[in-house]
Amino acid sequence: MAERPTLPTGSPMERLLALMAILRSDQGCPWDRAQTLDSLKPFLLEEAYEVIDAIDSGDRALLEEELGDLLLQVVFQAQLCAEEGSFAFDDVAEHIYTKLVRRHPHVFGDAEAKDPAAVLKTWESVKKREKGEDTRRSAVEGIPRQMPALSRAQQVQHKAARVGFDWDSIDPVFAKIDEELRELHEAIAKKSQEAMQDELGDLLFAVVNASRFLGIQAEAALDGTIRKFVRRFQAIEDAVHAQGRHLEDCSLEELDGIWNQVKAAEPAHAAPGMDSEPRKT
């Protein structure tokens, strides 16, 4: 049997980095050695979503665990890049450290920022100086393509609004929703799949704009509705199964009646996803 590697010592971060290097070594794990930056992408997304779930659960022990899993993905990818000679974890940490200092002149310099809106303005100003005025040709660039579509739409609208491309009130937004709904009906009448997809996209984009005006995260609002639907549907299943029946044996009217009973029995809940001010990126 080959000699086993010795467990690393030092601070928790030092031990984690050394452990990752061991796992990637010839003495390490075949699965870890087989991974690439591309193969790790799904795990990075999954762990980020699990952190959000842990936050929503209010379980701090679970959040601690999930943040560790997310940190592992950063450490893993930094190790891969260190092996190819691109950069190491220390370079990642140093980069974000210096960026945070540089983009907080109201904390570490002479600038003033009395509220979050002023902070964002300062952040964007410093960011432009860092990258050069002509680095980005468009105010709506720089949003990750892999971001969920609702979140991406809201970020695009925020960026457009920052340079003045926005309505003064929510009334025109509702008018736009009505307009897009009419156009969707017209596309349906024409039986054009391409036109229906295009108009449905326009309608969703307009609805996201309404959520932005209302200070609600569209992604969180839809997620809340999905969870609510699942909860109510499972209650219908439980009620039907308690009668010794299957859903397939019930009429739509029966199921809808149970749905209304479940809905009426639920307490009112505060809407999730308030405060849609964009983050510093």
C-alpha cells in the first residue's frame, strides 16, 4: 500500500489550501484530479444556490456548512489555475482586497458617501476610472450571461435606468404590460410560434420592469410563487390520498375546490424579495 499523505497543519485556511493541493496530487483523489474548470461550473452554481437556501431557512449551522462548500469551489478552481501557472489563491485574495480598499474611498480615503445610493455612485465612478471610460461600449454590458433570465433582465433595466433610460412613474410600465399582453394575443391568433415566443419574452420583460419599480426582486417573487404552488399542490395530494383516491380520479372542479380550501386556510405572508437595489459589482 502506498504511503498516505500527512494531514496539513496551520490556520484553517492554510490547512484547506494544503488539503486541496494534496487531493489534486498523485497521492490524492482520482475524482479531484479529473476535474477541470469547465467540469466544476455546475457545482459552483449548485453550491451558490444552496447557500441562498440556507439563508432562507434561517439555519445558521446549515449556512456555515454551505458557505464552506462554496468556499471549496473557490479553493478548487484557484488550485487548478495555480497548477497551470495562471494565478494562485493568494492572488485572488490580494486582488479582491485591493479592489475593496480602492472602491471604498469614503472609508479609506477623503471621499464622502452618506447613504447607500451615494456609495453606489462612488463605486461606479471608481470602477470607471479603473477600467477606463472606453473599456465598455455600453451601459448595459458586464452582466453575466449565465445569470437567471429574470435577474439578468432586472440588472439590465437597472443599468439602463442609471443613465436616464427610464420612465418617471410606474403607470407607463403597466401600460406597457397591457400593450405586450395585447401583442401576445395577436401572435397567438396568428399561430406563429416564433412571434408568440418573442411577444411572451417582451411581456415577461415588462413585468420585470414593474417589479423593479415596486422595489421587488423578480427572481425572488417568482421563486416565492413556485414554492407556494408546490406547497398548495402537495396539500391537494395529501387531501385526495387521505380519501383513498388518486388525483387522476378527480375532476378539475374537485381539485380546484380543494385548492381554494387550502388557500383560504393559509396565513398571510410577507412578500419575499423586497429591496431590489443593485449590488456593488
